[in-house]
Amino acid sequence: MIEVRCKNINITRSFAEGTTLLDVFKGFPELDFPYPPMSARVNNSSQGLKFRVYQSRDVEFLDIRTWGGMRAYVRSLCFVLYKASQDVFPDSRLYMEHPISRGYFCNFRKADGSTAEPDDVARIARRMREIVDADMPFNRCEAVTEDAIAIFRRQGFTDKVRLLETSGQPYCDYYMLDGTVDYYYGPLVPSTGYLTVFGLEKYHSGLLLRIPNRKNPSQLNEIEPMPKTFGVFAENVRWNVIMGLQNVGAVNKACQKGLASELIQVSEALQEKKVVQIAEDIYRRYNDEAHPVRMVLITGPSSSGKSTFCKRLSVQLKACGLRPISFSTDDYFVNREDTPKLPDGRYDFDNIAAVDCATMERDLVALLAGKKVEIPEYNFTTGKREYNGKRLQLGEGKVLLIEGIHALNPKLTALVPDSSKYKVYISTLTSISLDDHNWIPTRDNRLLRRIIRDYNKGAYTAQQTISQWPLVCEAEEKWIFPYQETADAMFNSALNIEFAVLRLHAEPILASVPKNCPEYAEAHRLMKFIHYFVPVPDKEIPPTSIMREFVGGSSFKY
């Protein structure tokens, strides 16, 4: 017998050696879960519910309302979609490309290369429902990597073959669903019967896989139109196809051939080209006699690279003949004692109420009127807004750049005419995939950046950054994402070789997270994830790169 402590209720019970997590869950009838568990953490390491426990362990069960549980649900749903698409359209190809509109965009091609019509989508959706109703088991198989590669090669999965050939792992897992084989880099739910809530619709030229709302899992997420964001993703996917770098295996192969330097150069050139295009658009609108732009608002979620983008944009605006002046919305923070608080008593710096909107808007109106205005500077040490003699005035050829997480919130600039504003949204819209059925979450990109930057600055340990991350994500959902589609321009700060460079920085930092803390589960997941990438030193990353904001060595002063 072994001892298992259920961390959800802090109760320990004895079980037979080799008991599955699903049976362990049933052995704790006190667990009051409104939804069934999707996965679990065993000693703070993520596992599927068919995992067998052979030694005494701590176990925490995760339902669909947790990030870990939702990830298991979505991965499993993707497998059902793949199997259904193969059952209905043999020899078709499915590419799980990126999150969009509160679901996931899938590029689908039938055997003849044509896209799916609405009737085709309906047929696939019906087959998905049949598979779910049949409650088919997901079977996890462990194999020597060479054997798994042979299996995927026979299936024509060159994307998975390249990934596994370059992963350097002696063993790997793959999954079977009623004779259909696939690969996923995280646990799945025990069977298809768990996946009762889903949707599938025609979306642009592909499919939109709809998923449950994490806070209300009995309902689907509402579809949110995001044409501008979709356009940025599509543009980057096209470039990846042109460069032959749609997935990590292809990037790894290129790096092993000594092409990492070229990949860095091309990626940086594409980003700089986009910065130039935005600067030229601002210059054109600045000279619009009827509706001249005088103010550029720049926002994006945490660790998207706003500060470096702002500086690179300033350089290009100067090259256009303009004279940019700038400040951050953070300079208008209210004094610490007036800052709103979270339910646990911590300060909520992401809340719009943390910014003195009235004072900022008054100063903006004065600046647009040509007046000289003294701009405050926030002292994060004392928690006070200070006036230290920083005076700005918009004269001939000058344009104002304002950077901050609330920059696109209309509450900050309600009295400023829309024609005077140019809005920029920046984020890591990661378009490269691990393989055709495993996308890279954009949040993982930003979390790795933030972990590295916080650690290098001595601000927070990896454990502390991971601990704060859920609150950061909730704030983004509330204060940033609702306004991203109002942007005049969108900038993707992700590089297709980025994770290969971040790996060498992230590994020792993630390894420092203690195994006995809850944050280890996320650190372990990220560590496993970055090990899919062939490491690339950062020596050829230019000093003006957005990546330098996180790994250090930037030529800009922040």
C-alpha cells in the first residue's frame, strides 16, 4: 500500500500500489468538484488521470476551470477533431495554427487541396459528436524515439519526424484513439466522453474550433470578431511558409545546418520593415491637413516588448523627419495609498483606477493645444507621483508617443479627437508551431520573457513570477485585449527563432524553482517545452532587438 495526500482537501489515504489517478480521485468522495477532473499534479508535475501511482505522493486534481485542466481538455479535443477530419475526409491535412476569437484557428485541406465548405464542416462536427458520444479511450504509449519516428514517418507526419529527430530525447510518448495515432506534448483526458462541450465552424478559409468558457464550462466561449489580429497571424504564417519554417522541427534542422545567423537576420529585418511601415503611415497621417495625427498610443500585454518597440519607432519617425517625444501612462499612477487593491490585499497596478485619468487627459488636451506641460514621473520606491521639471510641448514636427497597458483605453483620451490619435497594438503573436497539431501558446512566449527579465533584474525569482502570472493574465483579459482590435496598426514582436535563444537563458532559471512548491508544475512544463528547441546563443541578436529587452545587452536606455 502507498499513501496519497489529496492537496485539494489535505486528506491522506492508503491505496494499492499502481492505482490510477482516476481511481485515487474516486477514493476521496469528499472532493466536491462541480466538473470532472481533467488532469492532476503529482508532486507538482502534470500527469494524465490514467497515470499509475507506485510510491507515496501528493496529488492535486485539476478540473476544466484551471489552466492545466483546460489545456488537457483542448489538447484532447484537437485529437478528436483530427480523427474526425480523417474519418470524413481520408488523406486530408489539418493544421492547428493559433488561438483566435476565443477559439483555435485550423487550416484544413482536403486530399485534392481544396478547403472545407460549410457542409464539410458540419459533417466533421457531426463525426466529432459521434466520437465523443462513443466515449472512446485515449491510450498513451511510450516508445523508443526511433520507433515513434518510424511510426510517424509511415503516417506521412514529416513535421513530427523532424521534431522528434531534433529533440534529443531517448524516449517519447504518443497517443492512440481508435486506431488513429497522434502526438501531444501534454496529458490528455481519459476518454472522449469528457469532451461534451465544443463547437466547430467555418472561419475565413479554415475552421474555428470552439472551446468551453473556463469560468462557466457548460457554455462555449462567445466568438469575438478579430479580423486585424487574424490578419497579423496570417501574414506571419505566410512568411513562415515562404521560409520553410512552419514548425519547430524545421527551425531545428535549419539551426543544425548552421543557418541560425541567417534566421536571426531575416527575422529582425522583417520586424524592422514593419516598424518602418508603421512610422511611414504615422508620417503620412501627421501631414494630413484635414485630420493630422499628433499622438501615438502604444499598448500590449506584459512582456510584449512595448518599451523597445517605442524606441525603435522613435528612431524611424526621426528618419521620416518627425521629432517624437514620449512618456508612459505609468507616470500618471495615483499615489500608493490611493491604488486599488485585489481581494487578497495586494495592490492592483493593472486596474485603470490605478491611473489618474483626469490629470493625464487634462495634460494631453493642453499639449495638443500647443501649451507647455510639466509631465510627472512616478517614483516606484516611494509610491509617489513627482514633478521633477520634465516639460513637454508639441511644436512643429513633433509627435507624442504614449506607451502603457491602458494606452488604448478610451477612458484615458476621451477628450482627444480620434483623428489626432494613432493606435498601435503589440504582442507576441507566435505563429510557429511545434508540429501540425501542437501550436505554441502566445502566453508561454511572454511568460518565458518575463521570467528571464525579472530574474536578470533581480526583481523576482522564477517562482514569484510564475505565481503572479495568473493575475497578470486576468488583468490582460479585462484591461488590454478588449481594445486590441481598435488599433490602427498591429506589430508582432515574436521571432521564429526566439525560443531557441531563450532556452539557454531560461533553463538555469527554471531549474531554480523548488520541486516542493506549486509553481514547480509550470516551471517543469516550460522546461519540457523549451527542450524541443535546439539551443542557439544570443551573440548574434542585435543590440536593438526586442529580445534584448529581456535577455539583456540592449543599446537602448530604459
